[in-house]
Amino acid sequence: MPYDPLDLARRTEKIVVKEDLRKYYRVARGGRWYGGIASADCCGCNLRCAFCWSGAPRDHPERIGRFYSPEEVFERLTFCAEKFGYRKIRVSGNEPTIGREHLLRLLELADETRYTFILESNGALIDRDLAKKLSGFEHLHVRVSLKGTNPEEFSHLTGAIPEGFNLQLRGLGNLVDAGVPCHAAVMVSFSREEDLERLRQDLAEIDPALADVEEEYVILYPHVVERLRRAGLRPRVTCATDRKPTKTR
Ligand code: SF4
């Protein structure tokens, strides 16, 4: 039975948010993404993508992780960034826009530093109010990761109602309207070329700059392979853990 991403967000928030505290399962780690970035991995998401690499922190956030204040997360992120000489920090792992108060406080702290904060989101919860608040930060860039190229593909890949895809596009539109620096990434491993091209045109109608999408490919971690098998999904292009996209058929 398809679920509503907004409803799942409300249910998840009850588990992973306590006032301005948010549940994380790893704070913090270094990594080579974005040319080097310190990351904190939060628990809980409002989608259930079949290609997702997050296991128990997504599906059983009640069993894993602990609550952190924005100050604690900030301190650990900047400690990690200092140690490795990074200029960027982020929250990753699941959906950081669940727990708005926590996120906004974390962004406030980051904005007082020289670090750029990369907000990685599926965009479905970025309404006008949140976009307006995000527009107040100077060191923020939002990466909205679209799950497929159209509502039907989105539903197939996430198990959610097709309308969830429009929430993602609306989130991007709200960011553009509010003047928040952002770009779209698209999971294209399961998409046809012509559907991706149509999506580029739809994105260009929101803002011509959005048509320049970042293409994402499913990474074949063993638990992801098992998830795909259970969902009966066969990717067209995949990424081994060395991150080089490969056509599978
Ligand atoms: S939106 Fe991201 S974290 Fe959430 S299920 Fe999809 S891939 Fe996983």
C-alpha cells in the first residue's frame, strides 16, 4: 500500500525529534564528497527508496542512535572539519528537514563560521515557510535529490504515492522563489534517457539553472543489492563502491 511522505514524516518526527534535539547514529565522519566534507548522519526519513544505503537508522530509528543538541553536532562537525582541513560540513544519512528547529539552529551556528553547509534533502518537506527561513543563511547550499524522473517512477522506486514527486519539485521551486542557492540531483539508474530529458525541461521551467542536474547512480552495497532484489528492481546503470558508473544492460 503506497504511503504519504508527509504522513511518514510526521510519524518519524515523533521518534527522532525531542524539542530541539535530533537523533543521529554517527557524528561525525570525514569523506571525500564535495572535495572533502565533515558529515553527521541523522536517523529517520520520510521516504523508503529501494536503492537507499541507510539500513536500521532509516527503518528502525527507535532502536538506534541517540539524541544530540544542535550545539553538540556543530562542535563535532567543526572538530572533524578542522582535523581534515575541510571547508564544508553537512548532515546526511537520512532526511535532515525532519526536526526543523534543530536544523535551523545548526544552520545558525554554521553561518557564524567560514564553513559552507550542504543541506542534502529529498525536498518533500521544504514548504514556503522553511524555504523563507533557509534564505536567511549566507553559507548554505541545498542539494535536492529527486527520486526518479516522474511521479510514476518515483512511486515505483520509493513505494510512496506518486504525488510525492510533485512535493519534491515544489520544494525546489520554493527554494528558487526564496533565492536559496540549490541544485537538483536525480537518481537516474532506473530512468530512460527520454524521461530524464523531459525532467530537465520541467526543471528549466522552474529555473533554467536547474536543468543542469547532477546524475546519481545506485551504489551496489550488499544490503542495497538485497533491497533491490526484494523490490524486483533492476538498475540500468549502477555504481560499484569505487563510484564508477557502469551500464548493466
Ligand atoms: S530519501 Fe535518501 S535517506 Fe530517505 S529513503 Fe531515500 S535515499 Fe534513503
